[in-house]
Amino acid sequence: MKIVILIIIVILSLIFLFLFLAMLTKRKYSVARDVVINKTKDSVFEYIKLLKNQDNFSVWASMDPNMKKEYRGTDGNVGFISAWDSENKNVGKGEQEILKVIDGERVDYEIRFIKPFESTSIASIITETINESQTKVTWKFSSGMKYPMNIMLLFINMEKMIGNDFDKGLQRLRSILE
């Protein structure tokens, strides 16, 4: 009987420790990467404002050539939705919707993941003039995890994981536009 009580105490202590650590762990994270492209800001913005063009440079879009895609609305405008559905667990199912367009400056969109897990994130692609023939493009992503699942942020480096994919995507974007 003492062993059973000891096991129960150990299990309850571990659960308490897990929940306590989750309370102390951040719930939100952001990732941003940028690249300089040897093109005018207007020409770069005209390309990046179209969500369909992400299929050409996004690492995630290239992971599954057989993924189903659906588009609703007018690309480059608020309300346009780009949806995907893939059997590849690294791609999953979801959609992104343009929330705001500041012409020549930035596009903000909401990403709604459905599979393999549900979550909502905010992303932006921002253009800045470096000089007449160079543009800085910044790709940003912000999200979070609900308590107590946020404890996973102690073990997963989202900055590195998402940042590496952003870096690859931005390099692809540069080679497409230059």
C-alpha cells in the first residue's frame, strides 16, 4: 500500500511540476527574417502581395507537389483566401487570408492551421526601400501556444525551425525576382 501511495505522490508531483513550469513559460513567439533583393520596391511588392506567388518560394508549398489548393476572392486584396490540404504531416491542412494591404509597403495575413493541429497565427511580408534598385523584404510570423501546451516552447526552438524555412523561402524569392 505504501508503494501505491508513493507512486501516486510521485505522479501528482510530476503533474504539478509540469503545470507549474507551463505557467512560467512564455506563450507567444515571433520570428522574422529578411533579405535584400536587387529590384525596385514597387516591382517586389507587386509580386509578394499575391498569395498565389508564395507557392513559388515558400518552403512549405514545395513540400507536397500533390497538395490540393483552393483560392477564394481576388488575390492581392483583403479577404483573399489561399487554402491547402496535404497528406504530408509537415504541411497539413489550413488556409491563409489577407487581412490588410498597405500598398507598396506590406501585406498582413492570418494563417489558420487545421491539421495536424489547430492554431491561428499572424504573418506579414514587408518591403522597405534600401535605394533605387534595392528592396529589403521582411517576413514575420507571430503565434503562440495555449497553457499548458506552451511548455513545448521550452523544447522546440521556433525561431530556428521557422526562421530556417523563412531564410530558404526568401532566398528563393530573391532568385525568382532577380
